[in-house]
Amino acid sequence: MDRDYLPFCHTGTSFKVEYVPFPSGVELMTIIFTPSEPSDKPPIVFIPGLVSIIENFRETLVELTRDHTVIFIETREKNSSRINDARRFTVEDIVSDIVHYADRAFLPGSAYVLAGYSLGATVVAEAFCRLTTKPESVIMIEPNGSFPFNRWLLMLARIAKYVYKPVKPFLKWYLRTFIINLKHDEEMYLINCRNLDAAEPVRLGRAVRDLSKYHIGSCPEKINVPALVVVASKDRFHNQDEGNNLAKRVPGVVYLDLLDNKRTHSTEMGRIIRDFISSPAQIPSQAGQLFQDIS
């Protein structure tokens, strides 16, 4: 892999790209960012959302890699994965990949943090109760409790291989016209455009169909380590109620509303994550408040 990932690193941080094989036959691309100075801070396993590309997280990653090793895992529906497209793309399958990776990478007693955005956040919630080596804290940013795709989108997903390229401009128009409020959250539109441009049509179509059947289980109640849930209340693409409901189910959760995706994908988000990991009970008051204080 010849791509240069230095734009996603803090100054002095190095990166390594490798493919990790899984028992299922899937090979996932991981990018490991390592700070130049040794640190006792736990590594962060970072899981992006559905077909979400690393460009969406540049500012956050630059901040996190100041003093944390960050392991960025591109999940199986991404264009980078080595996979037979006949395989499944359910939440359960993606969770299985992450659980296998973490249990192999971290021995019992090892410290690490599990963080995810959107689908990645849902995977974090579901993975926790299945992990042998538990993370010392978890961060879930705009988690989904379900994926209620429109019926017409599910129909298109069945023939994505054939119609994706001509339909893509329509999808972008639909997003900016009916789903995303450009005035309040333009970043969400830009993120989705980048994702659509980079997506592999067959995998995306199959993932949409597989994810549409998902409803979150009972794992959130079993999270017994410091947990941070972040939503963006101006984001009409994600369902804030699902983020609220998930947060209510996690004991002792810290809940923040950063309003829009410009902030949830920013340097500020990186600082909040670093502060939370360092001192989970002492998130700066201007950044948010404990969930139990939100009506």
C-alpha cells in the first residue's frame, strides 16, 4: 500500500498499513498510527461508519495521534477490504471481525480504548459484551439502534451493481434536498458525498440490505466501563433519539451533544476523546454534561 497517511498524523507520528486476515476469510486493512514519543496512554481502536473513508476523520485523527497509538480499522464493506462479495455485511459479522481483532491484539489485562462513529459506534456497543479482553473505556459517536432504509433504497440496493453510477447524482440530490439540512450541517452532506464516491457498489448494496434487518440488542446495559456517547442534534441523517435511547441504557454514561458533524469530526472531538480517556469523570463542562442532567 503506497498511500501516504502522514496528513492524518500529528507531527512526528508514523504510520504502518497492514492487512489482517480473519477466520471468515476476510482481510481488513488497518492503519496503525504511532506517536514518536513513548506514551503510557492506551491505544485507541477506531472504527468508522458505513463506507466512511478516512478523509472524514482527518482533524480528529491528527489530534488523537498526539499521544495515542490509533488503530484505524476499515470494516469489511469498505472498498479496501479483501473479501468475496458474496459474504454478509451484517452488524453481527462486522462485530465478529472487531472482536476477533481485539481479542488477538490485546492480552487479558491490556489497556485499550474502543471508539466508533455511526455504524462503528453500533459495533462498539454490540462488541463489548462479546470481548474477552474488555476495553478500559468506550466512545460511541452518533450510534444507530437500527438502520431503517427507505423501501426504494432497498430496491436499488438489489441492483446496485448495474445502477449505482447513474443513480449516484440522484442520491446526492436526495440527501441534500430531503435528508440533510445544508444550512445547519453541511459537513454531513460532504461526508456522504465522499463516501458515495469511494464506495464499492456491490458491497454497499449488500450492506444496506443486511443492515436493514438490524435492531440493537441488550449489550448496551452490559457496558461496565466508562462510556461516552456523542450525538449531533442538528444532524437529520442520524436519529438522535436512537443515540439518546442507547445512552440511557449504558450505566454511568457521559452524554454530549456537539450539534453538528463539523464538530463531531473536528479537532475538538479529538480533544474531547483524549480528555475523556485521561479523566472520564471530568469532561470540561463547556463541552457537555452528564446524561442524567439532560431532560
